Amino acid sequence: MDHSLIEARIFEWFDHFHTYPEVSWKEFKTTEKIAEILDELGVPYKRFDDVTGLVAEVGTGEEVIAVRADIDALWQEVNGVWKANHSCGHDANMSMVLGAMLYIMEKKPSKRIRFIFQPAEEKGNGAISMIERGAIQDVTHLFGVHLRPVEELPLGKVAPSIHHGAGTFLEGKVIGVDAHGARPHQGKNAIDVIVALQQMLKSIYVSPFEPHSAKLTKIIAGGDNLNIIPGNAEFAIDVRAQKNHVLQQLQESIEEKLLGLQKLYGVEILWNWLDLAPGAEVSSEAEAIAAEGIIESIGKDSLAAPVVTSGSDDFHYYTVKQPELKATMIGVGANLAPGLHHPKMSFDHSALNIGAKVLAETILRA
């Protein structure tokens, strides 16, 4: 197929995915559209009865090289309206991976190339659903791809790896005792606990050489009556670190301090950890293959240094669950602004074909 026609198809796919976003675990029409595309291309695939997403393969042979595309959108407010929105760039990721499939099929690969169209990356557990359904069985190398903000990579530059940080969330509840505003001594004020919790987070210390953060992101307390001191409150904490062991250290410290607050204020504090996204465990071999793919497909001047970011991605669950897997995620410059997850995120669409070419060359070299 003429390469200009491949680029046109990539743009066509992107326009569809961008127009019809679906949130995590509800990517029904997105999965159906990918299946329709694969049917048109004559590519066999496997769907699942209990989750969205699918897995496809091209080529033959015993070796299995895999590439993953995340397919879900965010739920966010856009121009005053709450809606599904691909400000995460997953519409671009799907389009680049499908484009890479077209480039690879031209070469008639002598190994099996597996395409994992994964749901629920934004929930942090979509990768696990694919692992549980055999998506990386027999896989030796795994590649991912993602557009990067302009402050990380400009258009025309591509990085052979993205070193994401680790991240997780804590949801909690303070259970105290309500009291009349005139009789504070009769209650156990949940707001006192929340204020102390905020200060507590600022007094957790790990090595200053290790990037990390822990901050309150939700507080719900009180009601319509302003003369009631609330005994109960809900809260959430966003916790991040560049390395997995530092994230674990932060989690342990937060739990220790929550137990201390519980005792100090005489309240009950319940909490639960949610949506762990592990930090990147980048394979130097896979990273080197990606660098070669970048140079071969778009030139040496386009090769950028690895990207280090505090953002997270559940792509790295694949290597956590299968440590021998050689994996890396390629970062594609696209002049993306104002930033990922911004409701009005936009980018230069010419990056889509660049990413597809790089990904195809990388996979064929693995």
C-alpha cells in the first residue's frame, strides 16, 4: 500500500476514535470499531466475554513480539459539560498502533506480532485484565507508544523510552462524633483530623534525591447546617514516586501516621489503596532496539534522550507480572499542548504517522 494511503487511514481512524471516546471498562463501541478494522485487514483477533478490548496477531513463527495500545478516554468537564474526552491521547495511541500494523504487514514478518488493545489504563488495572487473559503468554518483547507534551518532546523528536513514575491513591473516611457548634467539647471534629492530616503529609521525609509527592486531592465534610461540627469526613490522597520502592516507603509512612492520628483524636479512620500504577522497569535491550528503530525510520537527528516523567501508566504492570519481559514505551513528540489530561489538549497530527513508522521498524527489529 502506498505510504500516503497508510497515513490517510491513520488520520481516518484517529478522527473516529477522537469523535467517539468511551471511558474505562465501557469501551464497547471502540472495541467494535477496532474489530471492524481488523476484519477489513483480514487480521485474526480474540475478544473477551467479560471485558472490553481485544488481542490480534499477524505473522507466523514461534517468537512473539507484542505491542500495546490503551483504548479508554477520561471523564472530565469540557466547556462546562461533563463528558468522555481523549485528552489522554489514547485515540492517538490506537491509531499509531493500527498504522504500525499496516507497515508491518507489508513486510510479511517471520515472527508473530501480537497487538494488545487494552481497556481501562486510566483506572490503572486494565493491563492486569489482559495479563489474566493470556495477552503476554510466550511474549519476549513488549513495546508501547505515547504522545508526549511539548515541554518533554517537540514534533519530530522521538524517545526510545518513557521512565514513568509510580502512583497510587488512598481513599479514606474519618468517623468521629457530630456536635453542636456551641458545644465542641461534646464531639470529635473530623475537620481537626483532616487539617492535621494535611500537615502530616508535609512531614513525611524520604531522600531528597528521590522524586516523590503526597497530597490531599479530596475533602468532603459538613452539610447544609452551619452550626453542626462534623464528626465524619471523606478524603483522598494522591501518592507518587519515581521508583517503586520509594512509593512503598511513602505508603507505609502514611499508614503509620494515620494510625497515630486515629489515636490522637480518638476517632476511627478507614482507608483503602486504589489503582496502583507501578513505575517503569525499562529493558535496556528493548530501549536499544527502539533507538535503532527511530534512527532507521526517521533519522538519527530525530532520536531524543529517554523521557523521565512523574506521570504513571499501567503499561508497567506487564513487566511487574512477568519480570523477564523486555519492555519499553516509545515517546513521540507532537507539539502537544497545553498538556496531557487538559480538556483542550491538542497536537500536530503529523506525529501519528511518525509514531506508526517508528513503532513498526522497532517491532520488526526485535
